Amino acid sequence: MSDDTGDLAEFLPYQLSIASNAVSGLIAERYRKRFGLKIPEWRVMAVLGDRGSTTQRALTAAILMDKVAVNRAVKVLEERGLIARVPNPGDGRSHLLALTPEGRAIHAEVMPLARATERELLADLAPGEEDALRRLLGVLRASAMRLARQTQSGPEQY
């Protein structure tokens, strides 16, 4: 965007959001029909499948979704028997969330489908563009997290 009055379609955060929603929606539609999972539910399962057991707080931080949405997804997945609360050996006052055997089985079926969709999405990129895209997304995410930390800590004192 070249000036402050530019077109919304040229606004990078808007473009990122729209692209993310389109990609997530495509993948979600492919596994919603087969497994009955919505986007937040699948994201919870994906993180647990990748990391193993974790606290709900760490899960929310990893997914970067509103904690209410994560809590709702956790509740649905628990009711379906796809995740369970297990004792936290590091803190007896809390618990960890983990995939159940049924949850792991669904995760194992969905991941190849998600990866196949990823390959389809990246197929139109020229050689080297995928690596550049991943690198640039990492830089943007790091910048956003740094700026969020600065915003949370308030204005600097001089």
C-alpha cells in the first residue's frame, strides 16, 4: 500500500487474513465432511499430534487463537473422545491435554490429506518461491510477535 488511504485489498494484514481463511477453509472442508472437525478443533488436534501432551495455555499460545475458541474446541474434542485430560507430572495442580488413541488415528488420517492439499496449493509456485514464502511468513510472524510484546508492555519510559 503506497499511502494511508489505499485500497483494503492492498492492505497486507487483510491479504494475509483472506489467504489464511481461504487455505484453512479449503483444508477444513476436505476433512469436515469425513471427520466432522471444524477449523479450531483440527488445529487443537494438529498441535497435540505434533507436540504430544501440553497445557491448554500452551495450546492456546501455539495456535494463536482466542482462548474461548480453543476452550470450546477442547470441550467438543473431549466430548467426542478424541482428546483427554491427563495428569501433569510437572504440576500436580494442573493437567495436560493429549490425543486419545481414536484422536491419534484421526490425526494420522488427516495429516496426509492436509499435506496433499498443501502440495496442491504450492504447485503453482516457481522454484524457490516456496522457501521464500515460508521464510517471509516467519519474518512477518516474528515481527508481529515482537510488536505485540511491545504493545503489551506499554510505552517505553524515558
